[in-house]
Amino acid sequence: MPAKQERRLRIGVLGAGQIAQAAHFESCTKAVNADLYAICDVAADLRERMAITHGAGKTYDDYDKMLADPDLDAVIIATADAFHVPASIRALQAGKHVLCEKPVGVTVQECLELKAEVDKSGKVFQVGHMKRFDAGLQAAKSFIRDEMGEMVALKAWYCDSTHRYPMTDAVQPLILASANARKPSGNPKADLRRYYMLAHGCHLIDTARYFAGDIVSVTARLSERAGIWCWFVDVEFASGTLGHLDLTVQVRMDWHEGFQIYGRNGSILGKTYNPWYYKTSEVDIFREADGATHRVLGADGHFYRRQVEGFARTILDGAVMEGADIDDGLASVRAMVAVARSAESGKPVALADVTGGV
């Protein structure tokens, strides 16, 4: 690993559960410009074991005590979705920068409340849409911005697989649980239609927005057959680009995620792997100018570490944010709610009109 920089962001992670163990602890310890300064969790057994394993300097069983630490610069919110907004607001009010796991919230109203706090705080707030730090997607974004010209159409798909766990369990660290962990009042997986949209749909929607810009309205169809949830979504982008999204959980095949983009001066075809392989997307960029296809190879595929490093650069160096901001997070939640409403009604739904949650 590259040597740590002299000036580093001191990060406290709230939550010692699955996403923290699989992604955020390691990302903070490997980031060249950040440190895992503290871990906060109410489950003492889990908290102390994670601190020893990952070398956190401090541990807290009380979130407000961690936020009161003057040496703490920023927090990563790695809790269940229901806790994202209140935990983020408390951190901002305590004067800390925030990297919050996706989705940023579960209702439009709470996201609007959070946006008001972010705007008032003057602190950096980033949403954990880590796919924006995939070097393949970044190459596609650069081509769209600098060379492709007018975008005509975008198709994107995110299809989780029935075989994902035998494969990902082989490469992920052993995930530890605690009977003392704090859980939401309701089981998030009790409503799979809602759970799959929040857990997986937000990735698909943010990828589409990352490439094609703001979404104005959606028209969605939903099939729930054979134990498969399948959303087909026609998207109206503000730019006039035609869009189609496919969110399917769970396909009877390998993990299937990617995108096709057609533009005036070229096209892009991307294949994205399950994120736990830490493998950069295979993105073929066809340039009409030279009649050839180009692909980024050998790129750094640790999206979560790259996400932390980008977050730290924004805070420490004043760099332009590469990740998703609060407006991106809010737009993603609006789009998910609109997809849910359209699937229920069978009619187009404008994002500006939606309220409530998925």
C-alpha cells in the first residue's frame, strides 16, 4: 500500500455492522489521506473486537460523546437506512463532515430536512454511492463530458443473482454479528419490494444520473413472478436523452450489471462486477473519430477506499467533490419513490411531485 500522507482526515465510523466490516473500516485504514480514528457502536463485544482488529484509536458507546471529541474531523454513517438522516443531522450540528451510506434517507421529507441542515452547516456532506469511484465509470464520464457530444440514449441494468452469496462469502471478511446491536423498529426485509428498491435501486438510479443528468419523470412496470422482482423503467431525462432501466432481483444467472450509452461522436458499453470483487468495470469506449474502441485496464478497483480518499481530498485540500452530494442523494430517493408510485398506478410520475417513501 502507498505510504500515508502526513496530513490525514480523522474519521469516526458509526456502526460496526456488515457494511462497516466489509468496506469502511478497511477503507479508512488503507486510505492514504485518512485514518480510522474511532468506532462507535452500542454493542460492546462487536465494538471492541472491531477496534482491535482494525486498530481504531478510540471507541465510543455513545454517539454524542464521539461527536463531542474535538480531534474528530468527520464521520461515516454505516448504520441501517432508518438511522441515516438523524445520525447525519446530529453530526452536522456538531460541526463534523459526513459520509453517509446510501440511500441517504427513506422518505422525501426527511431528505429535505437533511438538505436544509447540510446547506446551513457549511460542512462537506457526501453520499456513499461508491460506484462513482469506479475507474471504468469515471472514464465513461470523462468521454461523455469531453468528447461524446450530445447523448441520445442510455440503457442501464442492475440484476442481482441467486448465486451472489456463495461467491461473495468467499472473498468478504468473516462478518460478525452481536445480539446487542441496535436495530430498526421494523424488519427492513419484511417488505422485499421496498427493501430491494432501497438497497439496489439507488445504485442503478445514481449510475444513470451520473452519466445522463437529472431525471424528470419515470414510467415503471413491476413483475413479481417466480420469486423474482423485476422493474422496467422508462426514464425522461431533463437533457432529452432517452432512458431505460432494468432492476431485477434475483436473476437465475451470474451477477448482471452494466450500461449502454449512444452519443453523437461515439458509444459506450460497460460491464460492472459485483462490488465485493473490487474489480474495475470493463468499459469499452468507441470513438467515431478513429473508429476504435478503448478500455481502461489494470485500474484500482477498491471503490470504497477511493471514495474515502475523495471525501478526504474535498475536506483537506478543497478539491471538487467527485462523489454524490446531498442533492444527488435527494434526487435518488425522489426517483425511487416515483418508480414505486408509477409501478402502482401504471402512469408516468414526475419526480417533483412525489412525497413519502418507497
